[in-house]
Amino acid sequence: MTTHPDDELDVDQLDVLDFTSSDFTTTAYKKVSTTVDLLGEDVDFHRPKDGVLFFVQSAVADTANDADRWMAALRFLESSLTPQSRKRFLDRACDRSDPLNASALWDTIGELLRRWDPKTKIPASQKIVIEHRPDAAEGYNPVRIVDEALRLDFIAYPPKDIVLGFTGSAIAASASPAQQAWCVNLFLDGSLDGDVALELSYRLQSPAYGDDKLDLPHLLGIVRSLIERWYSGTNPNRAARRAQASQSRKSAPKVSRAVDRAPEAEEREEETTPPRRRAPAKKTAEGKPAPRTTKATVKPASRKTSGTARSSRKRTISGEFEEE
Amino acid sequence: MAGLRAGAQPPAPTPLEFTVDGETFTLGSQSTRWWLRVLSYEAPGCWFSIIPLSLESASRSRLLERITDDSDRFDLDELEKVAEEVVGVVLGMEFWAGHRLLRLASSNWLMFDGWCLSKGIDVMALPPGRVASAVYGWRMASCQKESDKAKIDSEIFGPPPLRAASGRLRDQAPRGWDDRAESSAFMTAVSNLNSR
């Protein structure tokens, strides 16, 4: 057996190599920026450092998991946009009437990575145009959130897939409380009507608001439940579940009783009768179409607690809402 | 062609300390099996797995933070240079030469290990620099003609990949790659073409 030469050396004999950034021969490259026509609105993206692009390239590869991809996209936006344009981008992402969605984001990142690749001969300054593609999260129904103890009663609309992606990945990636608060606010902005989101945000930031008990964990639980319901990225079996639900829909009752349940059971909830298709519109006595009411029921995974609350505080998440 | 091997020197032992802008980092000791595995990766995985990924957690985070910090000039290509230099010292030769030699060992393991065993060498007990030397000796031992040796030399000690990790063209020739070496490599290539 050969002796390992390293074993014969003392720690004092270790060499130390010194590097100084200013000695490196890499030539300083000029800052480049590219204008992107992002679904009708020009946005200037600045090329971030190679290190950022390296991580983004790795993360957008097919082999990367969903959480890493969205975190890399956030890092990309943070590095390549000015604070003002980043805020505008996120505002557009939250605006449910704006066409900016996840497809547009990934198309933008892909085009910019190609444009900023040193092998690309097209000038970086040449404008990129991003076309609209449909939102992957379209077709889900709103949910009414009711919690008497926390004085919550509002309707949450499915946010766009881009908001679901950012919040779903950040919450799944065991983010810090500050990041979780940011995600909750982003989700509320993208899911609720403006005044409701503003009120909740105010209540969240004002602990001395009367006897208000609402805090981040409460909203985090609600957001998690809604993400679980709407975001396929956090649940790979969602497609199978939806197919199964579709099969059983015919035999399932149209309206189910909302189930009271304890807050801690929230993360394990299952969607049992998802309202997917519109029934034929009913008509009033005057012959005009009546407002359509759909109810979705959320109940805990554990059958032992079904129908009884395990805590003095009850929370109901019912899917009652009205469609035009 | 000796110019190509000018960078070869006795390999440094690990753990090996190095400093970047005054901050000290330590490349720890790893098994021979680990070195064979990571150096068989394609670039940039072959150096990124060593520096920064194999460093202790705080050091790794610090280097990753620097290459993504907009206000810091230290970027991906600078990190690659540090990794090339540090691992090159551990390998006792240019990083890319050592990378090619250890890839050669991994992809021809049975032949290489068998040859080493026949010479009484336990490869798995050697540090990575000594493994690289053994691979070089094994390849040279199989050459009959001087032109074959010159060809292998130019393949192993030739220039690094055309582009750095960022995708930019490298602007510097490797150590030992001067006009004479380039001329010699050109003549070798011509003679190889003529011999076909």
C-alpha cells in the first residue's frame, strides 16, 4: 500500500495562495441593457452579472425543480430591473386584467438569456417583442373566505399563474418570515379586490388595530390553502385528482355543506367537489338570467374530526360566490 | 513540446488555504474517488463542484454571494480563475491538463487501474496530483513513436476550453503555451495529417 504523501505533512507546511480581484485580467465589460416590448409596454432590462445569469440558466433548465425556477426568476428580476420598473412589473403581475403572465415572464427571461449570451451576434440593444400566450391558471373559480373570529369575510379570486408561481415556490421553499410576508402581500394583491387587499395589508401591519388578532400565520395558512387549490406546481398529482373529481362530479351532490374545522387542519384540506363547469343558466320569472351561485366545500383530510371543531375558534372556508 | 509541460510541479497537499481579496478560504481534503468523480464532469461543473461547492458552508455562501452581488466586481469568470489556480496547484499542473488526465482515467478505468496494479500502484490511495501523473505515465507508456507522445502532449496540455464559464472568449493562452509551443503543435498536427 502506498503512503498518502499528504499524511506526512504538518499544517505549518501548508501553502497559501493569494488572489486579488484587481489583478485579474478579465476586462471590465460595459453595462448593456435591452428594451423588451412586454405585451405592449416597454421595459428596460439591464444585464446582470454573469454569476446571476449562470444561476438563472441552471434554474430554467428542464431538470430544475419548480421552486428553484421561480426563485431564480425573482433573482433575475431583482438584478435586471430598477426598483421602479420592478415594482411596475409586479403591479402588472398582480393586476388580473393585465395580460402579463408566467409565459410572458419565461419568454422574456429566455430571450434575454439568448440575447446576452456572448455567442449571440444580435446587438443587445435590439428590441425584443414578447407575444401573449394564455395563462395556465385560467379556469379556476373564486373562493369565499370566512372566519368570524378573525373578522374575515372576503372573496379570493384565482390570481394569475405568475403570482401563484412566485408565492407558491417561495412558501414551499421554507422562506424567512420577511419573505413569507412579502409573498402573502403579493398573493393578496393578486387575488383580492384592491380595497380588501389594502385593508388586510393594513390590519397585518398594525398590531394595535383595536382587538384585531389577525397576524401573518393566519393569512399564511389561508394563502397556503388557496395555493394548494389553484397552483398545480405545488401538487404534482393535481391533474390526476382533478380527473378523478371530474369523474365523480356526476354522482356528487351539487351543493355540499361547508365544514367547520380547526385552523391547524387547513394545510391538509382537500378539494372534494370542485366547481369546474357552468350549469345551464337559470332564468328568473321575468325571463332574465339569474345570478349563478356555486358552492365548493373544503373539508379536512382527517375523517375523525369531520363535523366537529377541535378548537373554540371556528373557521369556515366555503366556496360560495356569485358569477355574472 | 516540453514547453507545454512547463507548468507541471509537485502537487500541493490539501487542506490548502487561499485568500481572495484578503478573505481566507480552505480547500479541504477529499478522497481520490471524489476527485475522480468531480473532475470527470464537463465544464463548468468540474471546477464549480470543487470551488465553491466543496468549501465549508460559510465560505461557499460568501463566494456565491460575491458573484451575484451587483456592486462587486468579482464575477463568474474571476471565480473560475481562482478555481483553476487553486485546483491546478493541488493537481501539480494546469487545471485543464489535470482535468483531461483524470477524465481519461475515469473513462478508461479498467485499463488504467489494471496497469497501475501491475506496477504495484494503488491509485485510490494517491492524492489527485499523483493520480494525474500516473495517468500521464500510463498514456506515455503506450506510445511507440515520438509523434504519438507529442500528439498526446498537445491533447492534454493544450489550451483550455475556448470560452470561459460566462461564454466569453478566453483572452489568455495557458502557461507554457508560447509561440514555440504553438508552432510545435502545428507541425505535429501537419505530420499527423501527412501520415494518414
